[in-house]
Amino acid sequence: MKEERREARGERREARGEELVQHARREVRATSRPVMARGTMISKNHFWNPPSQPGWSGESDPPAPAGGGSRVRDYVDLLLRGSAMPSACDNLMLWVDAVGGFWVCLADAVTLGQPVRGGQGRVPIMADISGQHARILRDGEGYVIDPIREVRVDDRLLRGARALEDGQRIQLGQRVRLVFRRPHALSATARLDFESPHRTHPSSDAVLLMADSCILGPGPSSHIVCRHWDREVVLYRYGEELYCRCTGTLEIDGVTRRNEGALRRDSRILGDGFSMSLEPLA
């Protein structure tokens, strides 16, 4: 009876995965980025108040970029082929002093596999797996894993795409084991933790699939848990740009900012009791 219930749950999740893939085909925004309403809470101490934009009052979604529906369809096709939309840099390494290094993926579709040329939208894992072993897709409703080679979720071999839920275990091939996490209820960002000894190349402690925001702080719901910090720091996205926000002053690339400031792909951020830096990855 227990095995039958488990099979039934697996079938429902696979059906949900297919539903999300079809939803992505119809509904992915032309910007390819999640858009939050102004004033939306992204943590208990921080609200989404993006910088002003010419021609936009901030009372509604920002103007859509030129290109129309054809750009949406083109982007969805790229998503489902495992490619990434052109960007200044889709992969970053976030080094958090006294905490660790974290591989940050900004693309809405990432490919898991061995290191290969052309790192945009890829998570290279040093292991005996295929160069393109599985894809993880993000849309407005959640995450879907699409197996290309042998993939198991919670020990069940996948026959097709399925939705991912917080805490599920992903196995690539025979040995690579990951845990999928959605630690913060107010952010669509997810994290892949390594259960096996394998690591990315270059090596990182975890992989962040960054959507709207990434929260660093002492609480267990932070995307990056920094146990010795006394505050939360939020990295968030506005279009193709990255910003950093915290309470008080911070220094970004040698310039003092009050509460928040824009980041480059190679910025150094210093604050009261914390420091971190970004490094673009090819």
C-alpha cells in the first residue's frame, strides 16, 4: 500500500511537471525575469522598491521591452532546448567571507552536466555524468527538472519532466546527489546543495538558482546562512542589473552607500560585520 501511494504521488508530480512546461510555453514574460509589484515584501525587513525608470511611475509593471510576442516564443524555444537568453553574464561566483563560495545562476534554464565549453546557463559538475545530463527550468509557478540522461528524484527514475518541491533529492547518474531547496517563502530563488562529495568547477559550496532576490543572513530561511551576522543582506534583480540592500551603510567598490546600491559583475561589498564579492564566470 505504501509503495502504491508513493507511485501515485510520483505520477502526480510528473503530470505537474508537464503542466508547468506547457505553462512556460504559453506564459513566460518577454523580459524573462520575474516582476514584483513595488512595495512587495522580500524578507521581514526589506521591501521591493526598485529604482526609478524614465517613463515609469512605479505604480505598475515597468514598460515591456520591444519585441512583442515573437520574443516570448523565441525565448521559450531557447529555454526548452537548454540554451540561455543572451546576457552580460549568466553565471557568477559569490564569495562570502568566512562563509563560503556560491555558484549563482541568473538564467531561467540551467543545464547540469560535466564541464564543457560555453558556460552560459550551465552548472558544470566534476563527476562521471553526461555533458548535458539534466535541465532545470524556472517559470512563474516553480521549478521543473527535465531529464536528458539518467535522473532520479527521491529514488524514483524519471521518465519525463516533473515539478520539484522543497527538500527533494536529485540523483544524476549513479553517484551525484543533490538536494533541492526553496528556503524562503517570499522568494522564488532555489538552492542546490551537494550531498555527494562532487562539486562544481570552479568549486562552490552550493548552487543558487537566483530569481528575484537572494537573502543572506543568520536565519534558517536565508538562501545563504551566515550564522555570525546580526542582520540580513538582500541581493535583488531589476531587469539585467543586480543591487544590494541592507539596513545602514555599506561600501560598494569603494563608494559608501546608504541602505542600497547597484552592483557590477565583479563588485566588492563591505558592511558592518560582513564582506563579500562577485566574480563573473565564463
